[in-house]
Amino acid sequence: KKTAPDFEVRTLDGKTLRLSELRGKVVVLNFWFIGCGPCRVEIPSLNKLVGEFESRDVVFIAFALDPADRLPSFLKDIPFRYQIVPDASALVKSFGVELFPTHVLIDKDGRIEFFLTGGSTERDKDLRVMIEQLLKRG
């Protein structure tokens, strides 16, 4: 298992996130963009996950390829409960993402554990199993 590339990013709401500061938590990354149909389709099921795991050690981050000024109007129509990071194309490269949407799950020690591509209205079912698995580990 390889260690996830560290990053320091600013979310749409101005928070700074550093992967190195999220050790001890399961980190769920979603790579997406506004014009991606499968990305849009899976958002409602992803929002369910955020609600289910909000009291546990899980962090949900969505890396959008879109610029910050395009995201608010989209998010007004289709709310997305992940922490949204705009202009994330550099991170797409560092994580080796080639298809959208892609989910990358990082274990509590900062290692990439799962890499899941493609969108689905039931994406939450796959991710829930993986997240629970990672939470059970030490």
C-alpha cells in the first residue's frame, strides 16, 4: 500500500486542510467536476454517507476540477455535503486519477487503501463497507 501524497488545500468555505493533520481518521476523497453526469448522479447517495459518519473519525473531501466562482451556483441546485476544494487539477495528477468520478479512501495511517472509479446512484453502499472496514482497523 502506498502512502497518499500529502496536500494542503483551501476549501470553498475558506478552511485549510492538510492530509498530514488528518492522521488517525479515515479520509474519503472524491474527484469530480460539474459537467460530469455520473459525478452528479452519485452526489445524493454520497450526502447520506456524510450524515451517517459525521460523529465518527471520517473526513469527506471533494476535489472539484472547476474554479471556485462556478461552484456556488451548482451547489445551490445540487447540494454536496463533502468539503469542497476548487481548482484541484494538480491533485488529480498527484493521485493518478484518470476517470471521473473517482473515490480514493485513505486509512488512518495515511495509506491509500481503496481506489473506486465510476458513478452510481448507489455509490454509498460500496463506500459504506470500505469505510467501516477502515474504521475497524487499529
